[in-house]
Amino acid sequence: MENNPKLSIIVPIYNAEKYIDNCMRSIDAQTFTDYEIILVNDGSSDNSDAICRKYQAEDSRVTYIKKENGGAGSARNAGMEAAKGKYLAFPDVDDSFEPEMYADLYALAESGDYDMVFSGVKYYQQQPDGTLAYSRTQNIKALSCIDRQQCRQNIMAFFPTTTIFDVPWNKLYKRSIVTENNIRFMDIRRCQDAVFNLDFYNCINSVASLDKAYYHYMENTVVDVRRKFPKNYIDINIYYYTHLMEILRDWDVYDGNIRIHYDSSFVLGIYDCADRYDNPLWGFDRSQQYAYIEDILNRKEITDFLPSAIVRDDVKPTLKILCDKNVGQIIRLHKKEQFKERIRQNKLLIGLYRKMKG
């Protein structure tokens, strides 16, 4: 009988030569050792291939997959196809985690044969000099749910207060749930993690958590994140929130504070997409910028949703701008925020100059 590992650790890699060693050190330092590591090279053009091959040669637990570029979700899907473990883990290559993370999560998973277990996260930011600075901790109280309805009620109770439920890297997933329900990461460049989790939550009967932040997540800068947004980000927003609201209705929880939270989030997401009209990477001229915003405001899914949206008081002015299809107001507010940001940056520069001069 084949002796499969208890855990499959799937690591998507794209031009990550600077990070692979650190990620592998975090895995090697784990007190839990019954795992396989699946390194998926998603079309890297740097030295990632050679580094991955080195680890494959050194450790029989390492499986190496090289594929054409398709995004992190595509890489994780390829890793899941090769996985043999009872549980799946999806760390990001540029992050790290504490040595007892997988031991504690696996012990929790086995204690109740849970479909999924998870823990909190510590966030870090890289400073200009390359050093890391602690940013914040996002934790969750310990919970244990052992039937489908209890899972749904508890997940939705916490969803509006934390993004921990959206991400894959602080969790262990029972692989049989994924394979039996054909759950995969979608071929979209944003929100794919959240959609994967939603589809997984829709199939589970048990979940548990630990009240400790094991995972150390490296935050991108605002500029780096903004550059990643594609022109069709509005399509992704529409798909995600439509899919989410369908599930919430099916769970019979799309009401009260949960509805207010997600209606507000969708409204802000729509506005955020429209507010990206002048992204320099897109190269829109003035007429194309106007057309881009108008296209968003006239989407059928959006015009159907906005009149019935129930939102927080602080979101109501934004909702009115979108309902009125006020392109000019969106542009005016955007330029006002740009002006305020320039003033802020100038003050920082003046303060730095005075400090250096002093």
C-alpha cells in the first residue's frame, strides 16, 4: 500500500529567485516533517528553475513542476493535480512562518477530522533599506464547527471583520473535499483566492481555528499592488460579488449586517474600479478615460444592483455618485485626492530636508 504524506505544501513560483531559499528554510524548520513540497515554476525567466532543481535533487520530498505562465492560481491547480497528502497548504514563496505552524494545524485538523483549519497572520513590510518592519497582526479566536449550518453561520459572522477567510496561505484544506467537488483556482488575476475559498466553504461540514498568528505575510507596497490591477478588474469584481451574493442567499444569510457589509464593499469596489481611469500603465487619453468610466457605470449587473443596495452611512455619498452616473464628480474627486497627496508628499520632503539640515 502506498504511504502518502499527510500534508502537501504547494508553492507557486514566478521570478522568485530572491525568495525561494527563505521559503524553503521556513518549511525545513517545521517541527512537522510528514509532508511533500510541490514547487511549481509558473514560467519564470530568472534563475528560479535552477534553484528548484537543486532542492529537488537534495530532498526526495520535493516534486518540481515547470509550466508556462498562467498565474498563481494556475500554478496551484497544477500542484493540486500532483498532490498526494491528506491536507493541502498554499504558502506564498515570499513569505515565512513559525516552526510549529504545520504541526499545530495538522494536530488540530486530526483532532476532529476537520475539513479545514486555519490560524492568524502577522503582516510585515519591507523598508527602503531592505529591512523588515512589523505592521500588524490579524488574529481570530479559536472556534470549532462540526456541522454545515454551524460552519456557515460562524464563517459569515467573522467574514465582515477580517480578510483571513479570503486568503489560502494560513490554512490546511482537506484534499478529498477539493477533488470530490472539483474545486480549482479560477483564471482571474485578482480575487481568485477569495473565490476558491468561497467554493470550498460551500462544500464543507466542519472547520476549526487556532488563536495564534503563525504565518508571516510580506505586504506589497501600494504602488506595486496598484500596478497589478488589469483593465478588466471591474469584470472580476462583478463576478466575485455576484458569486458571493448567490452563495449568501443560498445559505440564507444575505441580510442584516452581512448584507450591509457586502453591499457596501461592492459599491466601494465599483467606485475603486472607476477611479483607476488614469492608470498610467493603461495609456488612456481623455476620451478613453471618460469611456472607461461610463462603461463601468452602465454595466447591466451594476445598474441592476445599485438601486437596491443597502450600505453604511459613510458609503451613501459614493452610492449616489454611482447611481447618478456622475462621471465628472468621479474625476473631480480623483484630482482632489491627487492634489492632497502631492501636498502630503511635499510636507514629508520638507520635513526630511529640515531634519537633514539640522
